[in-house]
Amino acid sequence: LIQGMIEQDTICLLIGESGIGKSFLALDFSCCIASGIDWKEKSVGQGLVVYLCGEGMRGFGRRISAWEVHHKEAEFPLHVSTCPLDLKNTKEQLHKVQQELRSLKQTPKLIVIDTLARHFGEAEETNAEMNKFINAVDELRKEFRSTILIVHHLGKETKRGSRGGSSLPAAVDHILSLEKKRSVGTINLKCEKAKDSEPFLPLAFDLVPKDVVDENGVPQEEDDGTPIRSCVLESREYVISSKTQKFTKDQRIFIEVFDEEAAKTENLCCLEADIFKQALWMKLPKVNDKFGKWRDFKGSKILNEYFEFNDSNVTKKRDPHM
């Protein structure tokens, strides 16, 4: 569904503290998939997106408008619900969702449930109740072969992961987590679980303010003349640790080329060095001393945390910072 990150026909859990930007990320995924544009230079499977929005409907429209302004895109197949549901109520509310989805002209590529709590009903989030929710979500996945993205809050003890029963993390295929560097306001995205694929390297974003406009492109204002604004996600350099170490631009290209070439093979974590170099130099055409540049890559302390080099192959390791 999103190259190197989320597969089609899977269940994905997106977790993070309240207010960190989970819905902004889920909407960013959704709009890119619905419109067919790359998500942060990663190709997507274009198609219909259904967004079950259980809260913040007034602000949701502003976010879509800001995204359209930022990406210069409009008129894409994104359907948004207007009220929370109890998806565990399979005879009534889940059935209504299924009927609505069956009435659409296209099968949804992505179904977003934002948030789990607003689509869980009034029951306590025990393992027994969570299993009912998981079974309901899996019914949607099986019938429509859609990817299901569940937006969920972290528990009070953030190190213990998502709130509620432990059966949820075990049942999903992907777990993505968001955390914020409070000192700089940067949001970091990490892969905590990738059931049948290689975890992607961490990514970083800023929430950047954007104007909200009407259908004619006119900026909107509050009654007092203050511009109505929302935010969009913009990529930034990912900081490896609390130290000042960062990937350089060329190191980011190294990682991106590796992921692109590995996605073309059956072995997602190992490439022949000569084939990889050929693709890498295509993305770094201004490098004159290729031998010296490759020596720099092999000698990089940061890259060696993520990759193993030998004369024949380059192999990606599991992320040491996860």
C-alpha cells in the first residue's frame, strides 16, 4: 500500500500520545493514497479511502483543506464518516458500515478507524472486549481486502505501549509509533512491528501551519479577521539519538536507494554490492571519486549501525534504536 512501510490487506496500528499528531499522519496517508501521489517519496497503491472519524469533525475539514493547498491536489476519493460507532456491535453498527462500503463504486484500498476508543463503545478495553473489536475489524479486512489503519492512544505508562488489552498488538500486522522531541517539536515515526516484511528506518516530521481556503481558493478568516489555519506534515532530518548525530543528505539517499532496490528482489535485506552501487551512482551523479565515496559510506559509524558491508553484499540490520 505504501512502499516499504504498509502492505495491502493487513491491519496496521498507529499509536502515540494524545495530541502528538496521529490524525495528521493518518490523514496524510489517506490523502496520498486517495490521490495517488507519493507519500514522502514512497509510491502508494492508489484507491478509494474510507475514514471513520470519531472525533474532531470540525477541525478535520480544515486539515483536508490545508493538505489540498500544500499538495495542490483536490477532488480525490476520500469518504469521511460523521459520527463514532461501536464496531463490536456486529448485528447493527458493523453491519451498517459493511452495507455502506458495499454501496460504493470502488472497494476501499484503506479504511481508517480514528480512534479505536471512539469506535469501541462503552465497554472497558479488556482482552475479551478487544478480541470482539479485532474480530469485527478483521471482518472488514477479509470482505473488502482493504488495509485497516487503527489510530490508538498510548497507555498512561507509555513504555508499555498502546492502551487496553494485550491482544491488540499481537493481532495486527504492523505497528507504527509516533513520539515527539519536546525540545524541538519534531515528530518521529518508527516501525515497532512488521510481521512479514523488513521494518523501515525511522522518519521525522514537523507540523507546519497552512492556510485554509474555500472551494474558490480564497483564504478563510475568523470573525475577527484572523486567518483560519491548520497544519501539514513536512519531512525533516531524523536525529538518530539524543546526540547531535544525523544522517547526511547522501546517507539518506544511500538508504532510500537500498530500500528501492531491495523492494525489487525476494530478499528485502540483502543486495549485491555491484548492483547496489550502480543504482546509487545514478542518484549521486555529481560524485567524481566513487571509490572514495564508497569508502566513506563503509566507514560511516551511523550507516554501520544499520548496514553490514562486505566485498560482495550490503545487508540491512534490524534497527538498533527500536
